[in-house]
Amino acid sequence: MPSAMHIFSLVLLHLFMTETAMGGKVLVWPMEDSHWINMKFILDELVHRGHDITVLVYSGSTILKQNSSYNFETFEVPGGKKEVDGLLEQMMSLNVYEYPSLSYWQLLSRTSGIMHNFTALHKRVCDGLFRNRALLDKLRASRFDVLLSDPVFFCSELVAVKFGIPFIYTLRFSMAYTIERLCGQMPAPPSFVPAVPTLYTDKMSFLQRSVNFFSFIAQDVLFTTMGSWNWNAYYSDMLGRPTSLCEMMGKAEIWLIRTYWDFEFPRPYLPNFQFVGGLHCRPAKALPEDMEEFAQSSGDHGIVVLTFGSMIKNLTREKANLIASALGQIPQKVLWRYSGETPETLAPNTRLYNWIPQNDLLGHPKTRAFITHGGTNGIYEAIYHGIPMVGIPMFGDQPDNMVHMKAKGAAVVVNFNTMTSQDLVDALNTVINNPTYKESAMKLSRIHHDQPVKPLDTAVFWIEFVMRHKGAKHLRPAAHNLTWYQYHCLDVIAFLLVCILTSVIITYKCCIFSFRKCFKRSLKKSKRE
């Protein structure tokens, strides 16, 4: 039996050799739906590591009290979740149902109106928090170590600066990477970095590069004017000193980008931009008994998984019948997440579910293809498990996401507005029967798994890094301290041009002077002769 002194010595040795884990306090400014699903994996891991999580939510949010391991602080906002759902539904309807019948100017007008309403809602959410004095005092007294935010909803940067908290962004991207470029100072040469609305790849023709260049300019002008008109004065008033939306967003310590090089085209990034794409992916678990039985009944043909995400709960009768008719023409069994009215053309090989374990189905050995709207979370689960895709993108980042998958050979893309049943059948037969799509998907899967650190561990590491060091200023590029003309060296170019012009003028004057001297001498000499 070991003596008490021996046991005591072993305990001391263990304490000295083990790094002490100190739980920190994390304040969270979330976004709804799939954004929250992705962030929640990070928060769960932080809780597992002993950190205290406080989530700020406005009244009526679906996030509220979904997990008892978090502290939820609620503040009242008129409209709340119902208005968010209404605006998202308007945006989805505009892009999915009305897009074909609208002119360019009608589309621009409708989009501008929706964005104006979103901005008004953002301000009401921000006002709702800062008018709640009791909550502000409670948050200030809590002395948080870091704030984790989704920048789709503005105001988190204002909260962080007001309370003196270093903050971290988690995002997929902003349109044309405007926030990352203008506020985060991330370089993005338009010669090979495609702007999001263009749906180009990193290999562009001269005409495409021209369009891409002007798309960047248009997005920059739009963001700058939106910031100037809507947010700069608001942030300056709330902070009590002149500032701008971009200046405030540029104070983010770390940008956690929800992609990786299995998805992205190669491009320059800064040291405070870290990739965490696929952090929510997991090995597949066993399916519910009825689903497993249905999957096994498919035989050698296998199964197809179909879902349009959490936001699109139903389709028009015409579109649902079109899709159901196409699914009935393939030999595979189909599991379709759909809560709308049962299509009249639904075939025996297709089953409808209000919810499906998407990750587990994509990891099932019988799965042959994934029909997806192109959401980032779903795409990464398909990459993780090496499943080829048929993309039917609808709005937001979905069309751009599917451009990446198509360019990498792992997907066929079908236009939602113009597709026919035969188009969908052909796309499914292509990705299932052409082995190159499966090979490309498996290649992306191998790249995803071949990382020195898992994406979730990377995300948590940088959050804890910021907590330990009270920020990450050593990773912040000096570009934040430069004006736009200094950043592009326009002042240096102007100085060099002035020097060159001055040299040319002086040389010209000297030549003229010398020429005149020589001419006069020649003239005098000729007269004497």
C-alpha cells in the first residue's frame, strides 16, 4: 500500500505538470436559425471546458432558453422574432418566387426596401439593449473576458467597446467581402477573388474581371453610403465621440471564418482571420429504426437525402409536384425533409419527414447523393462524409456556395426558377452514376479531415487565446491605421509622379537652354564669317 506521503507527492506532481484551467466569462451576441446552430457548437464546447456563457437575446427570439447550460439575458424589443421572420420570408419570397417576374429596377427597389426594414430592426434591437439600464449595469458588473458575435446583426461591436471587452466575429462572409475588406483590412484583389453576386470562380476572363472589378466598387459604395446614412451618426451618438460603423467593426480581434480550403478558392488572408469551416460536423450515429429500415430497403441503389434547410418549410404546389415527380423517376429511395402539403405526384420511393438527422443520413453507407439548397452547414456535412451534391440554390450565400462546389467537381447545380422534372432527374443521375463526382467529393473530404487541429478546437483555441491575452493586437495589421490613399500608396505614386515630372521639366529646360546657347554661338560665328 502506498504511503500517505507518496500519494501527496503524486498529487503535487500532477498539479505542477498540468496547466491550470481557468474558466472565463463569455458574452454572446447571436443570430437566428442556421447561424445559431453553428455558433451553438462553439458555446457547448466552451461550457464543456468550464467557461460561463451569457447569451443576449431580444424578446421573442427562438434562441431563448434552448439550453439550460447558458445564461440568457433578455431585453424587450417591439416586433422581435415575428418581424425577423417576416423580413426573412420577404427576402426568400423575393429571390425564390418573384425573381423571374421582376425587372432589374423592381428587384433593386424591393431589395432596398427590405434592407431598410432590416436596418430599422437592428437599431430597435440595439436601442432595446441600451435602454435597459438594469441589464447594462448587470453586464458591466460581470466583467466579461470576451464577446463572441455574429456580425449579421450589428451592435455587438458597440456593446464590446462600451464595456471594454475584446470581441470576436464568427461569419461565413459579407457580400463581396465588403466588411472583411473595408473594416477588417483583408486583401482581396478583384483579378482573382470573385465578388459574391457575380457567381464567378477564381479563373475569370477579361470581361468577367471587368464585371468583378465594378461589382467590388458598387458593393463598397453601397456599404459606405449605408454606413454613413444609417450607422455612423448612430454609433457616434451612442459612443459619445465621432466614429463609424467600419471603424467599430475593424476592432474585432479575431475573425472566425466558417469555411476552409476544401471550400474556398486560394486567396490572401490575414493572421487574425482563422478558418473553422465544418466545426459542427460529427461521425454519423445510428438512424431511427424506421429510417434505417427504409434505407436498407433501397438495396444496391442506395438513398438520396433532400432538404432545403430550416427556413424553407414548404413550396408552391407546382414546384413541390415537379420535384416529387422527378424523385419518382430514379431507382434510389429518397428521404425528403418537407412539412408542406403532400405533393400529388409523390412516388412510393419517397418519404416525407418534418425533421431528419441530416448529418447521420449523409454519413450512412447507403447515401448516394444530397439534394441541397446550398446552405453552408449542409454543404460541410456533405464534404465531411464525401457525398456528391445536386444544388438548388435560392437566396443569400447559397448560389455562391454552390458555385464553389460545382467548380471543385462535387456538385451539379440546377436553377430553381427554371428547372423541369427532367433537369432534376438528369442532375441526380449525373452525380450518382458519374464516378468523378463521388471522387471529387471524397477528395474534398480527405482535405477537410487532413488538418493539424480540428475546426472546433481551432475556434475554441482562439477564443481562449483572446481571453488569456486580453485581445490579439499583435495580429492586427498596420493597415487599420492608414487612410485609403496611404493603403494603396497613392501618396507615394503621386510623389514619384511629381518627381518624374519635375525631372522631365528640368531636363527639358536644360536641353532648351543648351540648344539656345549653341544656336546663338553658331549664329555669331556664321555672321563673323
